[in-house]
Amino acid sequence: MGKFRWKHLLISIVILLVLGGCSKEPETEVKNIKTHRVAAAEEINNRIIEKEVQFVIDIVDPSTREIIRTIDPKEVDENDDSFKEELKNWARELARGTEKTEGYDQRMVLDKIEENGQIKKGKPMIILEEEELVNRVLEAMNRGGQVELPLKVTESRYSPEDVPQLDEVVIASYTTYFDSSVIGRAKNIELSAAAINNVIFGVGDIFSYNEIVGPRDEASGYQKAMEIVNKELVEGIGGGVCQTSSTLFNAVDQIGVEYIEWHHHSINIGYVPTGRDATVSYGGLDFRFQNSHDVPFLIKAFVNGGSLTVEVRTSKENAKKLKGE
């Protein structure tokens, strides 16, 4: 592959140098010196070849120091397009996961204020930079050694000292209504509202409804209720959680956020105007948006009888900025 050609060229130069410049020595002594130096040069060459045989590329997880994959440069050609394509596919699977394995990419789970006033920490957003990983591996083909996975970690951006003031002013609010006598649906709305209540939005934070609310199953307390599937109303676990996501959309839309993922129901749902809904399904469709303002805010969500209200709150100091004044 030519990756070690420069080393052998250097050895050849060394051999020529050690063999030259000896004309003033007696002939026998010159021959002995030449023989000794040639043997020494050959030993150096053998050591280099041995090193070439042994060196590999270890791709390492920077947090655990675990070796994720080992590549032997002698077994591949970095100039071969098929090798580069294989690397790209592998990096994509490593980042995003497969049906059997979880990927390194991780959506942000925002922090939340608990009932006792303490902050419950969420999770940072983690992105494995696929193109950078491929480039690092290709660059290491000529030297071997370790290559660390390029993981970009983004923490929530707010100051804990600001949290007590985030509840001071309501800058946006939206209310929807439901039949509280339909027990299953009412319970599902109550649970999903509690899940998004007191969630803190730092500057640039990305909210994922599915990550915050979690699975809608019996183990999480969700009950059977009517839900929309393929333009039809059918009974399923968790029916009603879309009313919470739609109410949230209509609240945060008043302050202007950046939508990352947003889907409509296949039929009119009634509790919000047409086109003002946000459908979700755990493991599938999500409602995601980013705080595009340079100040933090807080989400409040509560059920009162047959009504669901979602509010956006912040400090008095930040209110004007969120309102665009």
C-alpha cells in the first residue's frame, strides 16, 4: 500500500552512509566494518518490519476506555472505496444503533423540579460524529495506535440559581377540555401532564415528548382508552396523551420555539383547531422542539376536573425577552 515505503527508503540511505567514507581504512578492517554495519542495518530493518506486522488501530470509547473495534491496516486498503463505505456504514450503526444494539446517539432528557423543590437531573444529548470518526480512522492507517470515538456531549444550559425565579411570571398559557367521566382517558392525560410539569428549558435545550413522558404502558400506570390508528378510533393503552402534547404545542407556540419534529393526526381531533395538534407515539412519532431564546423558562401542566392547562413561565427579568419585547 506504500504506507511504509518512506521507512525502507530511510534504511537504504543509512546503509549507503555506513558503507561509504571508509576508503582510508585498511582493506581488511574496512570489510569488517562494512560487514558489521550491514548486519546492524539489517537488524534495524527487521525490527521495523516486525513492528509493521504488529501495529493495529484500536477504536476506543473515551468514557469507558473499552476497545470497540480493532482494525489491522495490512488487511485493508484505505484507498479502496468499498472500505471507506464499510467504515461509513459501521459509524452510522454505531451512532444510531440497530434492532439489536443501542446506538451512542442519545436525546436530551431535560431537568425537572420535583415536589420537594429539588432538581431531578435528566440526561445530556450525546451525538457520535460519524464523519469525524471515519476521518480519524483513515488518518490512523499510516501510524496505528488508538482512535477515540468523537462524542459531542451537550448539557442543559441554565443556572441552578435562576430556578427559583422561573415560576414568577406566566407568559403563555393554553387550555383544552375533555370528559373526566371517561376514566381511562382522564387518567392518561393526568399522568402525561404530570410528566411534563416543572420541566426546565435551558438555553438551546431540545425537548422530546417521548423521552420526558416515557413509555405509555400498564407498568407506567396508563390505561385503556380510545386512540387514533390509521384514521380510525380504536382502543389502546395510553389514549389521551396526544391531548397533552397538543396542548403543550399551543402553549409554547405563543413564545416562538424551533420545531424539530412535529406531526398531525390523520383525522380531526376536536379538542384543538385543525392543524394545531401534535400527535405522538412512543417508539415512533415524537414532538420535539428547541428553546431558541437566550433565556430559560419553565413548563407547568395541571389538570382541573375536565380541563388541562399548560403554562410557560419564567422570571420577571426574562419575561420581556421571551415575549419579544
